[in-house]
Amino acid sequence: MSIKISVVEKKVVETINQYNIDEYYINESYGSIERFNQIVTGESPKKDEMPLMDFLSEIRPNNILQMQPKASADNLKIKHGY
């Protein structure tokens, strides 16, 4: 079994790195798929666990997409109004 992960970096160009990671490698690094999912959803790694970005930096992504980021409501500027 493998798990697909997409990591998005938003800068001037949006970069999406997609990884396929097998269950054996996750179990070897984090002990279980459940623990890995907790870290992916934002839980801090324990003292002896590798941070997620360090874990992913050791793996080559199988797909790298680069796109211009879409405008979002955060970039909205109102110049005139009442």
C-alpha cells in the first residue's frame, strides 16, 4: 500500500510536490500510519520523531507541478467605496 501526499508551497509561483510513500517506509520512520496521519494533520512530532519536512526532503517527489497562484480573497483591495 502507498499513500499519496501533496505539499503546496505558495510563493510567486505555486509549487506542488506530490509523493507516493509506501507503508513500510512510514512504519519505519513513525511506527504506524495512524501516527503519520496525526503529524500530517498538524500535530507536533515527539522528541525522537523526524519532522515531516525533513522526512519528505529525503524522498524524491514523483511529480512536481508549478503554477501561477490564483488570486484569493486575501489579496482583495477596495480603492473606492461608501
